[in-house]
Amino acid sequence: KWTTVTWQPLIEGLQYNTAEGFVINTEATIRRYFRKPKEQVSFTPHLRYGFSNNHFNAWATVQFEKNPFVPRYVDRDNENVYKKGILILSGGKRISQFNKNEPIIPISNTINTLFFNNNFMKIYENYFGEINYNKRTDYGLDYTINLLYEDRIPLDNTTDFAVIKYNPSKFTPNYPAEKISSQFSRHQAVTAGIELKYQPGQKFIQFPRTKIPLGSKYPTFELQYTKGFHGILGSDVNFDKWQFSVFDKVNFKLKGELHFRVSAGGFLNTDSVFIQDYQHFNGNRIAAVYSYDNIFLNAYYYANSTKAHFYTAANIEHHFNGFLTNKIPLLKKWNLHLVTGSNAIFINSASYYIEFFGGMENIFKLLRADVVASWQDGNPQHIAFRLGLGGLLGGKISFK
């Protein structure tokens, strides 16, 4: 057995937003390994303080991990590392984005707020208790069970400070104003969810203490179901929502690689649904793209959020990997690769979003640049430029 301690550098936790002002957000993790039972226990306290609203938030996470040992040359944080089971208990008082997928990373929001007067990230406070259990079975089924209690507290803007303050009217309220007309009222929510993920034909490499999945020629199927319980612990919510997705990366060898995700879902019951429980989609309104996974490159963050009984969404992009550009001398010399695709959300004939994009990746083996044309509810939006990481080196870097 042995113990390790890691902590987040203080500078990484410095943030700014219009609800809290300047923020110090820090955490540390203590891990205890038990070699003989092949288990690991970790404890992570989180501390956060906002200097404008003077709110202090503290919460903690305890994680129990079965069979955590992996070969030294394998990244143990990689989601593909096979583990028999992970139990996570967490609770306290925290700050959350309305979209729990957190499409806006803090450094991006800090820069855009201070220098461009765009406070895109919308947050709220909550006292919470949460239980998560994840298990990947020997035959390729991955399932996650979640139980969550939240006492949700609204946060309003407390500052309009900016380094470059050229248009303060651009600051928007600290709630999804694209979808709701006023701040939500404090309420409680008890929800339970299950996620099933399965890829047929999955094969593994077996190591003495773990196994690593090799993938399959078949796509991955994912089913999510969430239930909001009314009356339990004062819960004010009452809803049922589901989503079914199919996604894969298809290798066409010399002709490149196709990435796709197609989803359908909706609400079976909408008796009491607050904005936090809507189905949200990962929008993006800034030039810098930090992740291309399941993202809509030019969509407003909450404009397509919905509690409709049925919706569909699709993300499709093809990486040509030099298939076309190798025939053009200058592009071949710089080893630039063409990428193109389309993303869409359809709720009904009056509410939908579609975008088409094309660009180059492997720029200096690190960058990707795209031009995006988009339409919201049939109305054209401005043509946007997006710059992110993509290529031999850039595709291996993640900000999350």
C-alpha cells in the first residue's frame, strides 16, 4: 500500500465571472492504494471563494476504485482503461453550470468576460449530495447509476468590471436568457439516472492486473434515462427524460476517418421541469474551440435547450487525412489535412439549428481552423471562424 498527494496549482484556479467576480477555486487529492485487494481510495476537497459576492463554497469527493492498476505506459485517466467498478460519493456546497456537460471552460469565460464583455458562462449555487457508480463488464457493457439531491440557489450578477469595457450592455443576466425570461426561483430537486453504453464485438488486451479495450468494427450504442422525483426531501421536480445515441469513428484507410454521433430523445413527463433539467446541447460562441466532441461550433449555448417530447441531433465530420490535400503541392508540403462536416438539432419545424463547416487541420501538426455557416430556426447567422487543436499533436491534447 502507498499514498500520494496531488494539488491544483493556485494559478489554475483563478477565474472571473460577473456573478462571483474574481474567484479562487482550488482542490487537492489524497490517494491511498491497496495492492493486495486491488483497490484505491481517494479524497478530494474543493474550496472556492468569490470576491464580489463574498460567497464561500466547499465540497468534497470520495472515490472508491476497484482494480485501478494499469501498466505504467498507459494513461490511467484515459476513459478506455478497463476498471471493474468506481463508486463516487460527493457533497457540500458548489457552483454548477446550468448545462452539466460544462461546455464553457473557466479560462475561456474569464478571457471573454474581461476583454470582450461576453459573460457566456451561466452558473448557480447548490447544496448537494450525489452518488455515482460506474462499472464496465467483461463483455463490453458500461453502465453508470446516479442519484442526486440539489438545493438550487440562484446567483445574480454582482459586478460589471472588465479590463476592456467597451460595451457593458453586452453583459447578460446570469441565467440562460435565450430560453427563460427571468431568474429561476430557489427549489430542490431529487433525480436518479442510468446510462448504458455498449459496443458489440468489443475485444480486449489482457494484462496481469487489468485489460484495455481494442475497439470494434461496430458503433457504440448509448441509452440514458433520468427521473425527477417529486416530494422526496422536498423535491419540486417531476419529469422523465431519455436519450438514445449511436456514435463511432469509421476508418476508411486512405480516404480518411468519419466521426459521427446521432441522437434522439425527449421527455415522457414534463409536470415540473426547471431550466437545469432541460435537455441542453453543447453550443459555442467563441473563436477558440477547446473540444470538438459532441459540440455545435456556432450555436448559442442555451437557445436550443428543450423539454420537448421528442428531438433529434447529429454531429458528423470527415477527416480526409491528406486524401485530397496530398494532390496539391503546397498543401502536401505543409502536410495540411482537410476536414469537413455538419451538425444539426431538430426539435420541430419552428425550432431547429443546422451548421456546415470546413477547414484544415494538422497546421504545424497542432492546430485546426474551420469556417462555419449556421442557421437558427431558418434564419442565417454570421459566418464564423473557429480555431482549435487538431492534427498529429493537437488531437492528443485535452482541456477537460
